[in-house]
Amino acid sequence: MRPISKEKRITYDIFIILSILASIAITYISISRGIYDVFPYFYLIPVVLIAFSRPKISIFVTVLVGWLYVGLVYALGLPDTGIFARATVWFFIFVSIGVLISTYSREYRKEGERSCGSFFNSQAGAFSYDRDTLSLLDPNQKFSQFIGYTCDILPSKTLPEIINDTTERESFLAKVRDKRRVGDIEVRFTCADGIKRWALVSAMDCAEPAIHCTTVDITEQKQAQDALRLANRKLNLLNNVTRHDILNQLTALIGYLEISKDDIKDTRLLTYVTKEENAANAIRNQILFTRDYQNIGVQSPQWHNIAETLSLAMATLDIHQINVTVNLAAVEVYADPLLEKVFYNLIENSLRHGERVTGIEIHTEYVSDGIDIIIQDNGAGIPEDAKERIFRREYFKNTGFGLFLTREILAITNLSITENGTFGKGARFVIHAPQGTFRSTAGVDMDI
């Protein structure tokens, strides 16, 4: 409840005075014509108005109104004890009603002032807008400072005037209409000086004409994100150009080393050239690794349907000779956009290193603290002493980069991976998604 303004208080006072004068006139007319039962009710009007608009002095004014009523009855009434008795009863009714309403009004006003104080003095911006006209209502000081208008001028503005972009505005309004309560919507406001500023907006539809919103200024964060994104783009461009040039030179070097091997007859020199060729190939593999690693964490994590992501990964692999069994729960996992590469690396690892793989099984299992995505094969398996080493940036048979990247990609959103298969019977990779990192495909968190 907002405090009563000076203009409204004057309006209330005028109505109080008019209602008292009208009650006096009605009392005189009624008593002079012998009507004694109706006119007392008219005194309830000034009593209620006084108790509501001026609760601090309402008890005293109510008593005065009561005495005014009693005085008029005694002065104008006939010498009838019944009339005087009723007037005395009405006096106590007026006073009692005044006391009750003023007490309630003071408590109600205190609660309203506390709420208004929290609202208008909050460090978060707050405002409302009319759902039909989109005119702004009740902006607090923080939002007014953010937008660059005073609290007096801002209510004359409309939502389209401060959210100029039609697409952004309609998207925001549609979310409020569809969900009734929305939070953390990034909205770009046009300030009084024409500068665009970003804010996180939360809106609540309380089935009233007004939609209530709170805002948090994120302009500096957005600028920092944009600057960081631009810097990353430039660094990635530099890396790509440099890596391309180095790979070209390495390709030429490896080619010349291969030609040199054909012309060298000295076995000792041939051994040196072979080692040089191996070193060049190792450098080439490490540079190719940087190409994949630089993309990790560049884009924001998002929700992935694991069945769809797995299907995309398998589409790029030759698995026609392999019996693949898939039994996945209908869930989404919150992960880096490179999650598809995770599934690709794990299945490709089985095909490349499994030696005799004829079947791959992919399924999910619910555990006490989350859900496990399990990819296992019936191949050669992984020795006990190598189960952890395969996830490090070191060689295991061909290259360990794929599994190293897999663990790095998953770790961005607190997912983990282990290998617990039996050597000689097959590899078994377990991706663990803890509570909060997965949900049902309907968008509802799942309780295990």
C-alpha cells in the first residue's frame, strides 16, 4: 500500500466535511418530520472516512462526531427517553466502529509502508506495466535511475518506448503471457539519453491489470562478455591461421623425410630420419589436438537430448558391422555443445581399440545421486593399470587425446567419466550426471 498523497488526503478531508454537513442536515430534516430510525446511519460515512484516512486522530474525531450526533438529537428531539436512549447507543456504536477501523487502518498502513519501503528503496529496479495499454506504473527509484527518467516522468511512458526492439519486446510479453511467472530474461532497455542498457528482468502476472517486474542491471557484464567473446574470436582466428601454416610446413617436412628415406642407404642415417619423421608426426598430432581443445567452453552449455545427440554422433561412424543396442531414458543433460563429440570419441574408441568388438550397448541407470550413461562393448577391454591413464594427455596405443578431450568437455558442467570394464571382456565407460545436471525431456526435474 502506497502512502496517501497530499492531494488524496485533501480530497478525503473535503468528503469528510461534506458528509458531516450532510449528516447534520439530514438529522435536522428527519427529527423535524418525526423520523428517528434512518438518519443515524448517515453518520457512519464520516466515521469510516475519518478512521481510514486519518487513523492517528480518528478516535478523537469520531468521539466529536458522536457527541455532535447526540447533541443534535438532544437539542432537536422531543422529550422522549426512548429517543435519547437510542442516541446514546448510537454514540457508543460510532465510537466503537471508529476505534476498530482506525486500529485496522493503522496496522494495514504500517504493513503497506513497510512493503512500499522495500519496493521503492530496493537496490533492484522495480516497475509495473498495464497488460492492455503497456503504460508504465509505479517505478521505484532504482529503476528510474537505471532508465534515466525521474519517478514522476516515467509513468507517462509506455513499454514500447523503453523496449524499442519489437522482436525483443514481443518475445518478453509472450513469455509473461505463456508462463505467468518468468525470471532472468535478458532485456535491452532504451534509456532517456538514447543509450541501450541490458537488464535481467523477472516478471509476475498476479491476475491484476498490472504486471509486476524487477530488474537487475547487467550492462557491464554484457559488455565484458562481448569483449571476451571478441577477444576469443580473434585469438581463435590467430590460432587457426598459425596452425594452418604450421601444418602446411609439417606436411612438406614429412614429405621430404619420406623421400629422403628412399635415397638413404646408410642404416644408421635411416634410423635418424625415421625418428625425425616420428617426431614430426607427433608434433602434427599435438597441433591437431589444439584445434579440438580450443573449442571447449567457447559456447555456453545447454540442454541436450541424449538420444538425439547420440544419434547424431553415430551417424558419422561406420557401425554397420556392429550390433548396437540403445536403451536410454527420456532425459536431457546440461553439457557443453561438444557433447556429441564425447559420444563420438567413446564409440570410435571401441571401434579402433576394441580389436574384436561385435556389439556395443548404450543405456542409462539411475543411481542415488544422479544418472549414469553407460557405453560398453565386448572387445578386448582396457588393462587395470591403464584405466585412468587413458584420460590423460598421453599416448595409449594410438593417441589418448580423444578421451582426454572427453573428460575435459564433461567436466565443464560437473559431469564425470570413468572406465570400469573387465580386461579381456570389454570396455565400459560410465558418464555420471549428478542431480541438477539432467532433467526429463518435458523440462521437469526428475527425483530419483
